[in-house]
Amino acid sequence: MSDPQDPRSGTPRNPDVERVSEMNLDGASDRPRGSAAGSHRGSVPGSHAGSHRGSQAGSPTKAPAGAKTSSFGVQPMGYDPAVEKKPRPVDIIGKRVDLPADAYLEHAGKSRFTPRPGFNTQGKPIQVQLNIFPVMGFETGNIYQYDVSVSPAEKETKPLMKKLWHSEPVQKILINAGGKWLHDGYKLAWSSKPVDRNEFRVTIDLDADKPNNRRVGGTGVYFLKVKQSTVVKLEYLHQYVQGKIGWDNHVLEGMNFFDHCMRQGPSERMIPIKRNFYPRDSQSMELSRVVEVHKGYYAAARLGEAKKLMINVDTANTAFWQPKTIAETGLRMFNEHNDKWSNWGYVEWAEQLRPVPVKDKQGRTMAAPSEAFNLLRRLQKVKFVVKHRGKMHEEKPYSIKEFVFEQRYGPDGGNSQNVTFSKKMPDGSTQDTTVWQHYKDRYGFRLQYPKLPIIATTRGGLFPMELCNIADFQRYPFKLDPVQTAQMIKFAVTRPAKRKADIMQGFQHLNYVKDPYLAEFGIKVSGNMQITNARLLKNPEIAFAGNTKHNPGVSGRWDLRGKRFLEPNQNQIISWGLAVCGNSCTKQEAEAFASKFSQTYRNHGGNIKANLLVVNVPFSVGDYGEICKAAWNQIGSHFKSFPQMIFLVVPNKNSLVYERIKKNMDCRFCVPSQVMQAGHVKKANGQYMSNVAMKVNAKLGGITCKVASVGQANPFFQCPTMIIGVDVSHAAPGSGQPSMAAMSVSLDKNATRYAAGCETNGWRDEVLLSTACHTIFPRLLKHWIGIHKVAPQHVYYLRDGVAEGQFQAVLEDELKEIYRIFREVNAPKPKLTVIIATKRHHIRFFPKPNDQSTGDRNANPLPGTLVERDATHPHHFDFYLCSHVAIQGTARPVHYQVIYDDANVKPDLLQAMIYQQCYQYARSTTPVSLHPAVYYAHLVSNRARAHEDIHASQKENVGGKEGHPTAKHPSEVRSEHNKSSEPAPLLAMGTEGMPRERVAFMNTTMWYI
């Protein structure tokens, strides 16, 4: 008989456990992409059973009446799918302006979003300040809009258009025409006065003042035409907010003009980037050796419920590349990437940049980019200026297309001494020369680092890295690492008083009260923040087991001492264990934690029969897939039963280790797991163990607490009601990971327990795809009906991560699939309330200073602060709700927008339901900022990335310390994917041979919490 303590030989005595544990399934599958991934997805009705992204559910769509079809009865697509759709004007303007959802409708009668049914009447009336500044008035006169065009048109770029507009010949004409002129930097201009004959034309020679610097064969002569295209009337904006007209092109033109008018002055004094402005002497801080953060100011126009235009002003903290040479930046990136490289200089770096030999499929030796060279890819698209002897004062920007790498350069790789180009000579002839020789001949100096790679620009130029200086205020587009994030938080997080002072300082920098452009067009902006009439909703009581209740008041927090969970784990624990990975901690420390945790969980009501078993699994057994297998075997052998819960103690925080463990435990062994850092286990802090107990209880089917109701019935649900939370998340920039669609569904009448599922959702698709919806929702709906013995009659559909431009797609695509799935399970059509919840906005609440009835000790709004006026839409049903206590910094409320509601839910009921359910979040002793259904969906979409059908070795660098893998850059993990194909589906939670009840339990419990 094998020794149950030997991880290499121990096997569970239960034959089912043995069968599962010996399957060749690491969970980090080596299966080729596109192969079958099990039957967990099922088939979408109407599609081929084996097709991941087959035809849409149901029958083929019938052609609309009157639609033209071919002679054989087939209707072709109305557009060419190979041609990318051009963005509409509203899509472009919406990137700068907070446009309402109805601005994005294809035509005015397309849909009508839910109008505001009224205002809250039950909360306590209070007043708070908002960081919006009202426009007090504007003149109703004409504003003349012009189209700007240039010939030759093949060079009609934004930098060229800006240069032509600011040229001396054009500026002379504008001065003579009179009035103030605005230019959008491209093809539109506005004036407060008309020009003669409604147009003017002018010839501009950009090289007129530098005859000695004309390029060989080049010309700087252009012809500019400025012609009036329309007349803009701001009166249309006034009529829209008053509800006298619907959204149309006149309103859009007015918003576009107002946006450019409010940006013109600040853009002349500061650096404009999208909606943000950065003073050239802005406050900054180094985040790493290559990244720094600058504090700027956000400003955007919006239409307010107060029937006025508003300007939303906030602080903006953005990461930028440090403005150093490309060579110095590259070396610093190299030093930071690997500890053994941390002190190396240019010579060692240049050696590491050389190609590495690899074998191709035919066995031939080829040159491949080294790890150090691949790091340079992060600098692609960065803009730079060239400065050296003879070019110290030029500011011409270039963009990095790539770093030269070709097989023909051999083992040295492309560098200044072997990369050549055809150089134009003064006599018009061409001559091949190396980059190194060019600078020696033309400028009389030798390059200091000739062996570094050469930069190729988007315009075909070739430049040495050491001469290229990163331009100021180049945004750093990548996700910050943990160290950079910690530094960013230190810089950006400020208490409300400081945040408010920074906003007012930003408002002074923007100078909207005295702005000459606004004044010319008769626009007057208040210098004071808007004071709004708000409401403070009453907080609920929290109910635990034994009819124990707790009233947190306005403090927004409570503790678990002396409290038992409302419902303990569903099945008595008879088989569970704690596995120490490697030498993370001693067995004595682990056993002490196990004993204390078992007692803590029992004190909170945990239904435990067996003590928590401690096992040690050395790193010598293999990778973390093998460690998980060994832990499973030892625990199963000891208890002669499938483990119900496995804890794993790891040395430190490592996302690769976490994902590897979760992939194995979720998909291979189908068992809930809890990963803990060794430091926490060694301390065995009581509060930490209570927090872990909350998560364990939820994973095992229990409930932490609920909102206490006066009677037996839930006051918010008058009929069988389901709450659905949906989130579509995307990978960080530069990563080839697919998007993830996640859905959480409430299971009980109090909406305290949520089952959830996740699936890939194309490549950066914002809308929930039909196939993802049909993979996740049918089994959850059937499970809900099985519990309640009736179908839900009312569904709250809470959607996260959708901009106003996608609201119509949510109604047309996502709701259609929800209704279809109800039909497919033979359930009656439910009433639907669709709510968009977002935290990506810049509205903040500022209570009166030292007013304890509206703010906490940090001057943040109290939990339950509700704003329905001034910052909200003039007509639509939306509101801002601050339901949490901000631990640090300034609280950010959630913006809830009700876009569809055929249940006619009253504002009082809806707002109280959302607020009070924030107190039921399963792993917290404070109310959360976002409704739990959406919060859970967000957790699922992030957790399920561990279920990708990709081998773990593809994410890890070769070598590294035992038990401490390091991650490759996301761009190295996947080859360039074909966006016309769909990503592979996620692995199923459950494998062949796993008992059906284990798979069913895992897929309907809160495994993600």
C-alpha cells in the first residue's frame, strides 16, 4: 500500500479519485488551438454542434419585405466585411464630449430610452457640491462653420493642416476677416463673423523662409481652401435640454463647436491630450526608471438635468515615458527586466541585443530576436525628435515603426555599421551608405554606440537610438506593474479637500471665466462648483444567523466577532486540506494556522467534521500542476474521499502561480481552492482568518449575511425575481488575450448567492456575443428554475463596462438573446429592467466642510448619498450613488443608467434595492461601491483568464528560481491572432470521470470569490 504522505506515490483509495487524478490533464493544456475543448459549451441552437462560433441561434433570418435578393433567393450583406467601417462624426466627437446615449442612434426614431419617471422622495434631503461648472448663458447669434481642404490632398495630415493654418498668409486673412477663429486642427473651422463670398483661398510656401533647406526633389507649396459649410446655432442645445426637440445633427454641431471653443484657449497654454490638459510645468513623479506620472486636468462638456450646459473639471494623473534618449530608455528597460541585468551597461546590453540562433522546421539555423531585443517592441509608436550637432533646434516629430531586424544582417543584427540606405546627393543622384558613415560625413561625428539596433520610422527614415529623444508627454500605454501601481497610488490618491483644491486650481489654469474665445461667442461660465440638492438613503440593518442583527449606521462598516454566518456551508466538511508549497512555511506554522482557522470557521458557524489536514509538497515534485496533483492525492488518500476544499500556501504573490493553481483546481480537479501567501499564514491574524472564512463559506455554498427585512417577504421583490450581472473585460494593451464575457445570476430570493460563468468574447468586442451568452446563461437559468420551481417573472439586467454608444447594441443584441434563451427553455417572457453601471466617469461629490450630517471625517460623502439632479441627463432615468466608504482618497460614486424598464420600477424602490444590496457582498464587512451582481461578474471575468486553453509554459520565461516563475511580456505569449477567427473557448470546470454532482456543485457555487 502506498504511503499517503508520499506525493509521488500516494493515490486516493477511492477509485473515482484515482481515475481523475491519473488523467493526463495539467489544466495547462497543450491541445492545439481550435481543437475540441470538451462538451461544456454545448451547441448553440441552429448552429453546427462542433462549431464554437457557428451560425446564430434559430432559423436563418428572413429577408425584410422589399429587400432585394439575388436570382436564387439569397440576400447578400449590405456592406463589404473586408472594409473597415468609417467612424461616424458622433463617434469621433464622443471621444471628447460626454454625449448622451440618444446621440448615437442611427436615426431619431430608432429607440426611446427610459425617461425619468420621477425623483427619490424617501431619502433625507441634503446638499453637496459637484465638480461641474454651469454655463450661465450664451448668445443666440450665428456661428459660421467652415470646411478646410488642401491640395495636393495626398499629404492632408493633421500636422500639415495645423502648420498651414498657423502660417503667416492664412493668419493675415483671418485678421482682416475679423472676429475670433477656431480650428479643430484638421478640416473644420468656426468664426464669429462671416467672410466675403463665404470662402477664401490662399497659396502657402512652407519653405519660403528657409530656401537653403529645401529637400532634394521636394516642394513646400500648398493651396488652402476655406469654405462655409453651415451655420451653427447654440439655441438648439438650449431647446434640447428643455425637451423641446430631440437629438439631431443641429444639436451635435452645437456640442462640437462648444467643445472646441472651450478647448482652444487651454490648448494654446497647455499640452492637450484627448480630454486632458497638462501644464508644461505640471507636478510629476518618477514611477520607474522609464516611466513618470504627470498631474493634469480633465475637462469635458456635458448636458445637465438643470437644463444647462455643464463643464466637468477633474484632476487627471497619467503615466508618460520619461523624455530621455531611446538608447537610455532601452537600457533602463533592459536593466529592470531581469535582476542579473540590473547593473549592466551599453556594451553588455548590445551583446544581449544580438540575434540568437534557432532551428527552423527544416533543421536550418536561423537568426531570431533575443529576449532583450523583444523588449524594444514596447517602444513601437513612440514619437521622438532628433537632436545632435547640426540639428539641436529642430522639433520635427517622428514615430517608431520598428527596430530593424533582418536575416541578412547575420549574427551581429542590424546596427549603424551594416544597415544601409540610398542617400540623395546634391546633384540628384543616389549613393548607398551606412547610417554610421552618413553621420560621420554629414555632421562630422562618430556614433558612440554603433552596435545598437537602428530605428525605422513610419516615414521610412533610419535613425540611431542614441540620437533620438522621446518627445515630451508621450503616454505610456501599458498596464503598470505592481511597483509602478503602488507609486501611482501614492501620487494620485488624495483626500477630498486636496482633490477639491486641485480641481479649483485646474479651473483657474483653464481660465474659462475670462477665456477670450468663450467671451467672443457670448458664452459665460460660472466660477463656482454646482451645489445640488441630493438625498441620503437610510442604511439597512445586517442580519446574521440566530436572528442576530447589526446596524452599521453611517459608519459603513462592521466586524464579525461573535457573529455566525447566515447560512453555513451546504455539505458538512469531511475532506479538506492545506498544502504547503515547497518551503513557503514550516509544518508547525501551517498546523498552527490550520488549527486556528478551523476553530474560527466553526465559531462563524462552519459545518466541520474533519480537522484541516496539513501536507507538505516540495518543489521537487515538479511544477505547480504536479504540486496540485500531489496535494489532491494526499488529501484524498487520507480521507478516502474527494477533497471538498484545498488551501495552498505559496511563498509570495505571483500571478503565474495563482493562475496555474486555479486552472488545475477549477478545471482538472473541480474543487474549490484558496491560495494564501506564506506571510499571512505565519502571522495567523484573527481578522485575516475571518476574512478567509467568508470566502471559504461562499465557495462551499454558504451565505455571509443579508439585509434584514421587516417582514418575512423581501420588500424589493414582489414576484420571482432574478438579478443578472454582466461584464465584458479586455486584456491590457499589447496583449493578444481575447476578451472575456462573464455573467453572474442570483440564486436565492434575497439575492445573496450568485452562480456565474465566463467565456471568450472575440477580440475586444464590447457587446456580449450570442455564442458566449448561449454558453453561459441556459444552464444558469435552468438551475434557477430548478431551485424555485418557477421561472423568473422579473429580471434585473445590470451591465458593466458599456459606453453610451453601445447602449442600443445592448438592447438590440444582448436582450434579444436573453429573451431567446427563455423561449428555448419553455419559460414565459419576463419583465426586464436594464441598468448600465459604470465607474468610469469624473463626477465627484464634495459635502460641506465639517458637516457630519453629509460627510465623514475625511470629508467624503456618507454611504447612501444619491445625486439625481444637475450632473444627470436632462430627460433619461439615471442617477449617481455613493454606497461605500472610501478607504483612501476621494470616493467615486457609481453612475447607474436605466435604459429599459417594462416593469415600471419606481425610483425609490430601485435606488433602495441597489444601495441595500451593496451590504450583501459575500467577502466584505463594508458595503461595496458597485452592485454585487456586477462586482461578481467582474471577478469572474478576471478569474476565468486562468481557464484559457493555453499551456502555462507559453506564459513563463525559461529558467528562473524554483517555484518562482517569471512572466513573459504579453506580446510574446501569443503569435499574432487572426481577428477574423474567434478565440478558442475556455476549458470546462470538470473533466471526464468526475462525478456529475461534483461538476454541478462547482459550476453553481461561488468558486470565483
